[in-house]
Amino acid sequence: MPDWTFLIIAGSFLIIMGFLLAASGMMGHEKEGAKEERPEEAGKEKKIKGGGVIFIGPVPLVFGTDKRYALLMMILAIVLMLLAIIFLK
């Protein structure tokens, strides 16, 4: 039977690093929001765009703020499904 200790430790480390990076990003964003706006940016509305893919079993759920990001996420979903098929064989 293979020794899975390394994979367990590596997985735990990656999960902890993910939480730390997320917390660090939120703190950095909070500091950025506390700064005063520059006068040239005062009346401008900021647009945020993005998308994502959620896999529920073999079915990908794709979402995006516009057509471009939704298409990009569909391509990402196809690539991820192909990689899963390749690595699971």
C-alpha cells in the first residue's frame, strides 16, 4: 500500500496557504478602500467583470458577467474536463 503521508501534508499546507492568501487579499483590499479617492476618479463608476466554473460531478456550471467571460469560462471548463479525463485514466 502506498504511503499517502506526503500528499496529506501537501494538501493541508495548500489549504492553509489558500486561507492565508484570501485573508491577506481581503486586508489589502480594505486598506485600498480606506484611501481617499483622487479628484480625477471622483465621478467615475468602476466596472468589474469576471466569471467562474463550478463542477458538480461531471457537469460544469458556467457563469460570467458578459458573453466574453462566459465563453472564456466555457473553454476553461472543457480544458479542465479533458485534463480530468487524461489524469484519471
